[in-house]
Amino acid sequence: MRELTYLVASTLDGRITGPANDNPDFFLLEGDHAQPIRDEFPEIIPTHLRPMLGMVDVPNEQFDTVLQGRGSYDIGLREGITNAYRHLRSIVFSRTMAESPDPTVELVRTDPVAKVRELKREPGAGIWLCGGGKLAAALLPEIDRIVVKLHPVVAGDGIPLFGGDFSPTRFRLTRTQPFDSGVVHLTYRP
């Protein structure tokens, strides 16, 4: 069965973007933490950035599907990017969008948990949940792994890692990778 991984950058206070839900400029893009994540998860690099990083022909390692909530998807859409991950099957969850602005992006307007359970039964590689916080909260019972790229910054406000009702759910730390940049990659399992 396929696994759902929530792989996301976060601030020390658990924010994945700022309060305006725009492309966060407070995450460290370069440093000794950058190449290890690119090596382990090359598919998380958006298609339009891959040529600049010499990653055009780099194969996907762990995922063949990416999931986004409407807010996360809108970040790229505002920049004119209708599908940031053309090298993956792209699925956007939204109850308010009438149709997908890109034929390569599947729009799901129904229950995200039911869709993820369906995806997990299909053959294929892993499923990457790249954001946002409300979708992550809705999919919490289906998350098999959380990988947090924890950055040494406090945002003070913004979109939280999980934006839902109070529902304490325990995870166990299975891997820690600290870097001189101050970023720590943390991996958790239920």
C-alpha cells in the first residue's frame, strides 16, 4: 500500500507560510541542509526550477503524486504557475474552485480522506502532501510519515502546520538530521 508523507518546511513556531499565504521568504533556500533534501526527495523541486538546479533529468525517488490544498495551490497560481509539479500527478483539493485551471491538475471537490484512501490502494510510488495546514489536519488519520524541514526562524503568525480542530495525535521521532545552517530535518511516524 502506498504511503502518504506530509513533507513541509516549518518555522520554530509551526508556520508553513505567512499570514498572507504567499511564498514565504523567511525559509533558508541555501545552506548545508539544501542538497541532502534534494538528493532524498528530488521530486519536491518544482518543475520550473529544475533546469536552474541541473535537475531536468533527475528521476523521482519517493513520490509520483502530490496533493495540495487550495491555499497552497493558489501561491503558484498567483505567479502564473498552473502546475508547479508537472513531473508528478498533481491533485488539488478545493470545494470552492469550479474547475481546474490546468488540464494536468486534477481537482477534487469531495472528501479528501476518501480520495487518499483510494489513492493508497492504487499501484504506484508514495504520495506527497505538500500543503496546506487545513488539508493536513483533515488528512491527519491517513498520514504515514511527517518530514518537517524545521527552520531557525519564528514567524509570529501565519498558516500553521495543522490548521484544524483540537485533536492531539501522537507521533514518534524516527530520524533527526541537524545542519550547520540551523535547519533540522525531523521525521515522524504515527
